[in-house]
Amino acid sequence: QVHLVESGGGLVQPGGSLRLSCAASGNIFRRNAMGWYRQAPGKQRELVGSMTSGGSTNYADSVNGRFTISRDNAKNTVYLQMNNLKPEDTAVYYCWLGWATSNYWGQGTQVTVSS
């Protein structure tokens, strides 16, 4: 069983920054990918970005250059640093961990960008 716990969401003004964290525990395959998805009201869940245990990253075009993913493999923890936030970044952000055909999700954390 794998469990993901997220933290760090909240309300921020446009142009501000937030950092999300996600800690994974349980029976985790060493070679994996961790990352973040988000879902805004009335929209489908979309990939924000991900990082493999080897360090390769992938970002959505909409966040590239503003958001940065990092991870601590020893702690099975992934971070999402979000800078220059925009109102359209408002969504529930979900942590994701996967390998082969296994996919695990966090409970989600709300990020609201508003003045």
C-alpha cells in the first residue's frame, strides 16, 4: 500500500509564490516518477509536471518557466515551487506517484490565486 500526503496549498495574490510538498510512504518501487496534476472547476485533470527518480523532468507548457519540480529520493518527497502565479493556476493540485502500471494519488490541495 502506498500513501501520499500533500501540504502547502492556500490563497495567494497574482504574481505571488507557493510551494507544495508531497511525502510518499509504503511499498514504493525504487524507479518511479512523481509529480503534480491539477483540476480546475469544470475542467479535466491535467499534468502540471513530473520528475523521474533519475531526475528527468516534464512540464506543461502553461507552467514552464514559472513552476519547478524537485524531489528528495531518500525521503520519497516531491516539491512544486510555483512562482508568478496567475488566476488561471487556481485549481486543486494532486500529487502523483507511478511506475509501470501502478498509479497513486494524493487527496488534493487547493491553490487559489486571487486579489
